[in-house]
Amino acid sequence: MPLSINQLNAASPAEAVALLDGVYEHSPWIAEKALAARPFKSLQHLKHAMARVVNDAGADAQLGLIRAHPELAGKAMTTNTLTAESTNEQRKAGLTDCTPEELEKIRQLNAAYGAKFGFPFILAVRGPRGTGLQKQEIIDTFERRVDNHVDFERAESLRNIHRIAEIRLNDKFGVTPALGNDVWDWHEQLAEHSDPGFKEKGQLTVTYLTDAHRACAAQIAALMREVGFDTVEIDAVGNVVGRYEASVPGARALLTGSHYDTVRNGGKYDGRLGIFVPIACVRELVRQGRRLPFGFEVVAFAEEEGQRYKATFLGSGALIGHFNPDWLLQKDAQGVTMREAMQQAGLREQDIPAIQRAPARYLGFVEVHIEQGPVLNELELPLGIVTSINGGVRYVCEVIGMASHAGTTPMDRRRDAAAAVAELMVYAEQRAAQDGDSVATVGMLEVPSGSINVVPGRCKFSLDMRAPTNAQRDAMVADVLATLDAIVQRRGLRQTRELAMQASAAPSAPDWQQRWERAVDALGVPLFRMPSGAGHDAMKLHEVMPQAMLFVRGLNAGISHNPLESSTNDDIELAVNAFQHLLDDLAKEQTPTTP
Amino acid sequence: MPLSINQLNAASPAEAVALLDGVYEHSPWIAEKALAARPFKSLQHLKHAMARVVNDAGADAQLGLIRAHPELAGKAMTTNTLTAESTNEQRKAGLTDCTPEELEKIRQLNAAYGAKFGFPFILAVRGPRGTGLQKQEIIDTFERRVDNHVDFERAESLRNIHRIAEIRLNDKFGVTPALGNDVWDWHEQLAEHSDPGFKEKGQLTVTYLTDAHRACAAQIAALMREVGFDTVEIDAVGNVVGRYEASVPGARALLTGSHYDTVRNGGKYDGRLGIFVPIACVRELVRQGRRLPFGFEVVAFAEEEGQRYKATFLGSGALIGHFNPDWLLQKDAQGVTMREAMQQAGLREQDIPAIQRAPARYLGFVEVHIEQGPVLNELELPLGIVTSINGGVRYVCEVIGMASHAGTTPMDRRRDAAAAVAELMVYAEQRAAQDGDSVATVGMLEVPSGSINVVPGRCKFSLDMRAPTNAQRDAMVADVLATLDAIVQRRGLRQTRELAMQASAAPSAPDWQQRWERAVDALGVPLFRMPSGAGHDAMKLHEVMPQAMLFVRGLNAGISHNPLESSTNDDIELAVNAFQHLLDDLAKEQTPTTP
């Protein structure tokens, strides 16, 4: 018989603490303090109250909580002295079933981690359906995290402890994020398809029009049909398009979607979350036998990542008439042209122009996407409202000075190319920070053939600068480049620079952004607005119709384009609920009110 | 009949200008103005007066002078419209004798240089004996200089113009730097020996105990015998030791010398200048039938560069008992141990301890060396007084942050390893400059596998810090490392750092430094004191006796460890004269004055 919120609210203090026993490992003080906030309105309310107690408890108490946890697959497991909850979790992750080699690897990692940080490695190993992370993912995450800074690991441990508590509370209260679990499963199933050379290594890679890519399209199309879309088709560039028709004939449609291709050795959620979340919404509408007063068109874009061919945003671009026929002549690494690949996939290039949508037929475009960054994770927020997709420029630069002897060249007679770049880097970092939401990055940096005792004569570097509006971006770029010019001039150096990329900002349409905000607010999730630093399919649709995006938290420091990219069933459930709310909201707006 | 200073001083203004015709190409205004300084005390005085007119003339007049010069092997040469002086110089450099390929290469360089700088490439192509630079050296220098900054090239052009004027004035006045020419020749002859694999390419490489190295030792020994040293021997580590005995039996000796090994593809003067200059002094003493009241011991050190074996300063180290027997087991790239190499060269390792000198038997150690830096060249000074051989430390470091998406990671949530290193570099540069004569260099710098759109998670770099005293160096190092610690701490990063080298400073003994100063002053050369940024054999002798060094200007921005390292017969003549003065000075000090 699961616990209920009413039961917890009605219990005596001692009983209530007992009811919450085991939620936070060996730390009943958290329940004791959190219960002062009774009565709880919801399970979500209880979760937040308990998490807040931890976050407000101060560094010593937090460290005590972290240290109250057992080592992963450690002595407590092998000697059967874990709490019942930990035993269950470690067993479900397959950790009680390790080979001697795996146990030895984990033992070494535990030793290294403990020696470095002074507390045990904590990872929420259970996912939906009870299966959760697999042994190898756990070991990979462990290896990654042992390299982190202690401050980060302390915060990451607490985040994992909160996630563990969330799962344990779900168990106690018999609550299942059913929609989140299903959408999670769909991601797992789609991730079964991977390109040759990657699948064998357990890596996820789905590039344009490979067998794995076509299998993904077929699987998404099958799912759309299964849940009850009215029409499902794979279009001339490989996009999977499902329509759920409006209650009113001839009504305009809401367009949504994201991409199903991946980078090499990528994550399961990048793009795909924005396909499966609206599919779950349609399934619920069908189950309710409900039509909306507008059409709902979900597109799984075939190509966004530009991996097999340099044709980024091919899928969404085709919807706005941006298919470039020159792309057809491009060859992949095996020498196969895009035209050949399309013919082999049964796609007809002569049908591509017809894909272009008439904007007047659409209300707008919305896209759900995993954040691919650390912000929501750090703030412990499941959802974020995108204010703009940042515009960016990239330069590849070189500063040329004069190489000379590090011992014999006085400071005032140097033409040090690297010192000049360092000066620029310090400026660029400050200049971007000054805006608050601009970013500037020197990601590539090298003194070619540098020697310890030679003043650098050359320094190569890249500059990547992004901001939520073109004007803000351009002001920053102008300042940074003027500073580079001034530094180079003052130091008597030369420079070369090449514009490698330029993309316009795509600010969210205010009314669409507000619809997401109302949806998130209605879920009791704190509102958080943020720009998107990465590019998304919504940038293409932005050129012809209003758009706005919703971000879903990525765990593990928000890592993306990496197998460790991850989300949770609970967060996904919230994303589906938010999308449902947006649809309901829009339905109310579109229904003509009687005067 | 050569011109004389008296004749020039007595001439009418118009006659005097005519007498100096052609010294500065198509620019009689320089002679006109310089003649205001008559009467000239010496040719040296005239040279300085003319150079000063140019240096004080302002940028426009200087540019006019530079542009008055013909292109190297350019149209004026092929159409026979050069000045007589230029024709002579270009012919002697072999430029009138170029292959079509060489002419085409020079034509391209002239075009690139002219387009970049707006003036012709100027190089003093004549050396002593009229042979001067060879075609290939000229082309190499041209290729190197076309990459320079315009400010540098303007100054470098003027320096070459002054050098051309000096040669032309020597011609007019029938002056020959005879000692400088001989010492120049000795360098040329010794440079005939080079290790296999380099000699074929025309490159100079002489590493410890190779056939070329042993041939060098034999040649130096033969020269010492030829000029009249009393005893000459090759010692147990391969040093060539020549002694010119004192007039007084049992008198202490002055020790001097430098190394005859080279780096790979090195220059002709590095080390060897400090061997041949004192040999020239002994030759003159012998010619005069003169003995000094102290012994004079010239050592050509066998090993200083640590190229074949990691045994830097082996030659000078052996004189102070620092031969490390572990070195004997080291293998070269071909697997030959040092012991085997010594046996093959007929050196007896059991005799090594006997090489150690008794400091009480010596007055001190002096060393002449090419500067290996840009300072004297920039200041247009032929000689410099070394105040100290800088002490140095080297670190190899890595800062570790967290790689993350350049678009999605806000500035305030980054753990950017490269930004931290940039901040340190800006500080280190300022901190070293603050001392005036300290240097700090980040010569190696790299974001491993950096990407344009990834915030750097790692940044590797080197730190080389040097100063004239250990205290000054240590204060700087402490500040720089404390700043690194603070940056890493503040930004939540980690670091590793490894001490790669530490060497003590070797300040010059004040009385010995003053002897060099008196010698340089007596030549009418302005005194300029400077630390030595590079290490030298004098550092080893410093540990047991007083020492002081004299630097000779290196041309071509002071480039060293490079085939373009160069000196002139005039500068070398001055170095010999300075050394002679120091010997005379010391002879006076050592001669007991009658009470």
C-alpha cells in the first residue's frame, strides 16, 4: 500500500520521519527539518522541501550526507551491509553481478576518487523501468567524474543524491512517471540503430541515409501510426512527417519537431526528445478521442548535424526551400554522393521543392530539446524557457611575431605572438561576460612547434562568439576584433583571420515564448529563461514563422554529443506535461468564444 | 691611393662630399650633414657621424634612403644601371652569376617584399676577403626577412645600410680589419667539418666525439701550435688546451675559452668566437715576442650543447670536477654509449679526474661569446659587457578544467583551462618586465585536441623564467607561481606542474667586469652592460673562480642556433682588440710596481 501525501501530512512527527526513512541515506535530520513545511501540497512539494533542507544545510552537513553513502560496488555491497534501498539500486544496475575485472576497475576508481575528494562517488544508477544505467555507463561516468574539480563534484554528488531521493520517494508513494517512462523507452529503442563501425562498439551514430538512419525513420513512422496520427509519410529528404488533423477543416497547424540523426558516438536525447515528446502528446489526445481546433504536425528531421555530408539543417532547411542542389554532388568518406545515397533510399530529388511549407498554413513552430549545457542541471531545474537561439560568428586566426631566444630577448624587445593572443583572450572573456548572456571562446590554441626556450613567433587560435541578438553579437565581435587589431599593432605583430562561420540570432516570438512560460509555471516548476547557445532546427523555421523552444535539463554537467548525455523519466514526464499544457492553452485561444 | 682622415678633414665642403661619394647610395645629403662634425678623430668617428645623421633624419628621409637602393639581383643589375659599388657587391656575392631558377626565386621574393613593405630588400652581402655571403645564405635570409614586421624591417634595412657604408668606407680608406679577417677565416675553415647527414646538406653540426668533432679538435690544436702556444694538448674529455706561459715562473694563469661543438644545423660563431679571439691574441703576443706576467690558458671545450648525449657543459664541467660517470652509460641515437665513443676517440676515462683545475692556480676566467640575442644589433653596438649569466627555472605545466559546449556554457559557469593560462601569461609578461632585466616566456602552449566550439578542458604550457640573480629570479618565480595557484583556485581548476630545469645565476666578478669595461671604453665603443640570458661555459667556472664575459653583436636580429647566425670582420677585430686591452691591463696590474 503506497504512502499518500495526506497520510504523511496527518502523521505524528516521529511517525512522519519513519515514513520518510531511507529517502536520504542514513540522514533522518533531512526529513525532520523538511516536515516543518507540512502540510505538503504534492509529492513535488515534498521533494523540493527535502532538497532545500540539504541545499541550505551548509558545507559540513552536506559533506556528512555525502559521506553517509556507501562506495559504489564497494565493501558494503560485498559484505551485505548496504541499506535495503542501496542494495536494490546497486543490484538493478547489475553491480552485484560484476566480473572480477569490473570489480577491480571500480575498486581502483573508488580508491582514486576517495583519495582525491575525501568522499565516496555517488551516482543515481536507477533509471525508469528499474533498469537504469548499465555497468559500462557507470564506469564511464565514474572515469569522467574522477577528473573533475572538488567543488563541482561536491555539487554533482548532491544533485545525484536528490535524484536518488526522488526515485525512492516515487517508490514510497507508488508514483510512476508513466509518460516519461514510455518516452524514455522510445529513446532506448531508437538507439538500437547505429551505423556500422559504431554499433559493434556500443556507440550511437546515425548519419544521413545510412541503413541505421532509414531504420530509425521507419521506426518513428511506425510509432506515429501506432499512436494514431492521421497521416504519416517519409518525405523526399527523409523527414518523417506525422499529422494529427484539426477538429475544424482547413484550420492552420502547429508545427513541431526535431532531428533524429546524431553526431558520431553521440547521445540518445539530442534531437529525438523533440520528436518523441509531441508523439506522446498525440497518443494522449487519441486516447482521449480529442481533436484540437488546429492541426498538429510533428516532423522528425532527417539531417541536422552535418556529419555524413556538410549539409547541416538539411531536414528543416528543406521545409523552407533551402535545399541546396550542390549538396547532391557532395561525397561521403566512402565516395558515395548524396544523390546516390538518396536514390538508394528511394528518395526522389524532384520531389524536394514540394516539401517547402506555406507559412500561412501554420500557427508557428515549437521545439523541445535537451539543453546540451550545464545551466539547468546546476540550478536543479528540469525545464528552461529559451529566449533566443544565439547568433554566432567563428574566426580562425593566426598572430605572427618573431621567434627568438627566450633567454636572450629582453621583454621590451619581444614580438611574442602567444603573449598577444593571451592578452586578447583575457579581453574576450571579460567582454563576453560583461553582456551577461554573450559567450566568447578560444577553443583552439597552439604555438606550432613551440619550444620551452623560444619566444613564440606564431600562435594559432580560434574565436567563437555568440549572443542572443545579432546586434549584441556584432557589438561584441567589433570590440574583440578592434582589440585584436590594437594588440597586434601595439606589439608590432601581424595577423591573419578567416571568417569560418556566421549565423543569425533567432529570438523567440514573444507570444510563443509566453505559452511555454505559462505551461512551465502551471507545472509548479520555477520559470527560468535562457538563450540557446547551440543551433537548432528552430533557427531555420524562424526564417518563415514565429518559433519558441523549451529546454529539458541534461544531467552529468549537461554533457552532450557524448554517450553520457542523459535525462530522466521524471524530467521527460514534465516536458510532455508542459507540451500538453501548451496545446490546451493554444486550443483555448483558437476556439472562437461566443460573444 | 687610399683616402686619409686628415685629407678628408682638410678638404673643402664640396670636395669632402665628393670624397665620400657613394658611401650611402644616391644620398649625398648624409655626407653633407655629417661633415659638419669635422674634424674627425678617426675612421670610426666618421662612421658614427654618418650613421647618426641617418638615424636622426626622421622616418621619411630614412625611407627615401632605403628606396634609393636597387633591388637585389633586380632589373638594375640585369640592365647594368647599378652604382659601381652595388655592381661590385652583387657580383662578389655571386648574384650576377645566378641560375635562371635562382633569379626567378629572387624575383618572386623581391616582388613579395616590395608589395609588403613598399621598399626594396637590403642586405649587406659582402663579408671579409670580399667573398661575403653566398647566394644560398642570401636567399635564406631574404625568405626569413620577408616574414618580419614592417617596423623591424625598416630598422633592419638601416642597419644593413650602415654595414654597407662601413665596408665602402673601409675600401675608401684602405683599412682592413686584418685580425678580424683572420679570425673570420678560422671560423670558415673550422665550419668545413660537419657530422654526416648534415655536411651533405651544407649544414653545420658538430656533436661530441664524432669524426667531425675530432677533426675540429685537431684543427684547433694545430692552429694553437702554429701561432706559438707553448703547450697544446687534447685532454681526457676532448677539450683542446693551449698554454702560453708567463714571463714569471710559477705565476698564476688567466683561463679563457669556449666550446667548439655545435647544435644541429647551428651557426659558425656560437662558442668558437671565444676560442679563436684569444688564439689571435696569443699570435700577436708571439709576433711581438712578448710574455705576460701571468700564464694564459685557452681551452676549446669539447661539449657544451648536450646534443649527442644529455651532458650539457661536459667540457667546462670536467675542469671543476663535475664529470658525472653515469654519463658514460648514456647512448646516442645510434646506440653508441659515451664510453664507447670516448674509447674510439682514444680518450682515457681514468684520466678525467686529473683535468680538474686547482682554482688557486688561476686569476680568473673570461669568455668572449656571440650575444645570441637582438640587443646589441638593435642598439648598433658591436660589443656588450655581461653583468651576469642569468639564473633560470623551467616548468612544464598543465591546467585542467572541464571541456564543455562553447555555445551552451555561460561565461560564469565555465572551467576554461586556456583562459586561465592566458590570464597567467599576461601576468608573467608584466611581472618579468617590471624587473627590467628578468625574462619570462611561455614557449609551448597548446589546447590538446581543441575544437572551435568547445571550451578548453585542458591547456598545456611551459614556463621559462630567468633573472641576473637567484634572488631576483626566485622572487619572480614565487609571484608567478602564486598567481597561477590563485587563478586555478579562483576558477575552480586543477593544475600539474613539473620543474624541468633549475640553474643558478652567475653574476660577473666586479673587478673582471670592470676590466672588460675599460677595454671596450678604450676602443671608443659606447659601454653597454647587459645580462646573458643564455647559459655559457663561464657558468661552470663561476663555481670555483671569478669570471666575466664579453658579448659580440650578432647580426640578423641576433639569430643563433641557426645557419644565419653571423658576425662581421669589423666586430671581430674589435673583440680581439678588447681582449688585447684586457691582457695589457692585467699585465700592468700583475707587474709588481717598485715601491
